[in-house]
Amino acid sequence: MGQRSGEKPQNASAANSIVVAHPEHIQRCFFLTREIFQTIPAVSTGIASKSWFDEGSVQRWTRNKWYWLFYELFLARPHHRLKGWM
């Protein structure tokens, strides 16, 4: 069963967790992981791809870098800051 957003899972620790994120999303994942586990997560940016965006995605903000940039800077990050997650 999944956890609700913002709740620390029972028996959760950075030692038994792995975070996989889109390269454009890694900064926000870093801050959220640090908030949840109270430790600095290891981050790798060594994955490469020609294109990280999918024009056919049902999530509009993942279709291209401009949609993503708008979503990240004006919706996701302000929301996370208001919640105290960043």
C-alpha cells in the first residue's frame, strides 16, 4: 500500500531507499528526499538520453522543456515551498 504524499513511510530510511528521477526533476527530488529522511540523498546525473520529453505524454508538463519549466517554476516548487517540503 502506498503512502500519502508528505508522510514518512514506516521504517523508512535513506539506507533502504532509492530515488530515481528525471534529470530536470532531480533538484526537487533531492529536497523532498532530504525532508522525508532527514539525510542527504546520493544523487547521480550520469544517465544520458537524446530527449527526456515525450510529445505524446498525458501529463502536459512532460511534453517539452517549456511546459516543464512553467510547471516546475510556477506550480510545483511554489506548492512544495508552501507545504514546507523545500
